[in-house]
Amino acid sequence: MPSPVRRPGPVAAAVPVPSPSRVRGPWGVAVSIAWVILAFASEAPLRDAAAALGLPGGRWAAGWAGGWPAALDRLALWGSILLVVVLAVRLTDVPLREYFAWRRPRLADVALAAGFVLTLYGGLVALTLLAGTADVHAGGTGRTPPGAGPLAVALAWAPTVLLAPVVEETVFRGFLWHGIARRHGAAAALAGTSVVFAAFHWGYWMRAGGVDLLSVAHYIVMGGVLGMFRLASGSSVVPMVAHAMANGALAAFPVVVVALA
């Protein structure tokens, strides 16, 4: 009796082989920090190039006098940081929006962050007035001279109020957070990004070769607060809003104190 003819089964679909030039998931902690260092180090060559072209150098320069050239210079400096971390993410298989946590936040989370910042700086204004230490110079905000027009003020403070919060929160509460949390959890990401955030603001707490410990603590706590907003909302947009409002409140602080004194 002839043996039955076996029909060929369905051909299994080919499994795509990942390219060896791309990593599958987010970068690890050490490599993520190395990318962040590279991103901020990219400012120096760009600043040198801007100086060679005769543009005002440095994102913290008093660029109001330079008008639009100075504003574009600082935009390029912040843009260089963002481009480096974008490149880092593009070398992975994780979408940019997911890696950076660019998610639309809930209105309640934004309102909570805004209320916290307004309450904090409102309290600082009240304490300053009650303590009788309202000796802030009324002529300007420290970056613009007395009598500066609205455009000059906007150009002077735009990097601090808009560019810095967007780029820094993308880098710290987006890119670095993802790299830490994927392997060590959200609590480690909260602590790690707070410390690294403070470390990258060393120019503010290094005073004449010494370390201002109070300023270090300030940046660690500030990083922790922004991290809590990131943790609660699942979005880096909420700490962006809080960061922008805090920087704007800091800029307006002397003006408000003098006006109310």
C-alpha cells in the first residue's frame, strides 16, 4: 500500500534580523551620561565658531545689545545640545517621543506644577518683604539695563525662560531618565537625574574655587521637584512648564519685590 503523500506545511515568515549598527533599547546609565556630557560639550566649538564670525559668544552673554544675532547665537547653542541627544536616540529603536517622554500632559498635572511654582515664589516675595531685605536694584533684571525696551527684555530672557527648560528637561527628565529607569526603576531615575542636573549647573555653585553647598542643595532639590512632576505625570512636558515658570519667576522676582516694597 503506497504511503500517503504529505503536503508541505506553511512556510514560516522570515524573522527580521536587527542591524548590528543599531542598539535595541535605550542606552545604559554610563553611556547615557556620556552622551549628555558630549551634548553640553558641543557648545564650546560652536561658541568659538560664533566668536570667529563676530557674533556674541556664550549663551549667558548679555546678548540684548546684540539684538537678533545674539538671540540666534544662543538658539544655536541650545540647539546643538538637543541635536546630540536626538542623534543618540536615533541610533536606537526607540521613537523620539517615547524616549524623551514628549507626551501630552493632563491639565491637572500642569495646573499642579504651575500652582506649586506660583506658591513658592509668591511665598519668597512675601518673606523678602516681611524681612525688610527688598534692596534689589530697581533699574533692571540683571540682564537688561534700565530703560530697555520689551524686545530687548524678551531677547535677553528667552533662552532662560524658553530654551533652557525645553532642552534641559528633554535631556535630563527625558533622555537620561529613560536610560536609568529602564534598567534601575523610576526611583533611581529620580535620584540620578537630580544629582546629574545639579552637577551640570556647577557654574552656579563653584564660587572662587570653592563650593557653595547651599547652592548645590538648591539644584538637587530643584531637580528632585522637577523629577517628581515627571514621575507623577509620565511626561517631560510638565517639568518643562514648571522649569520655565520658575526661571520666569526668578527673572521677575526683583522687579516684583521693588514694585511692592
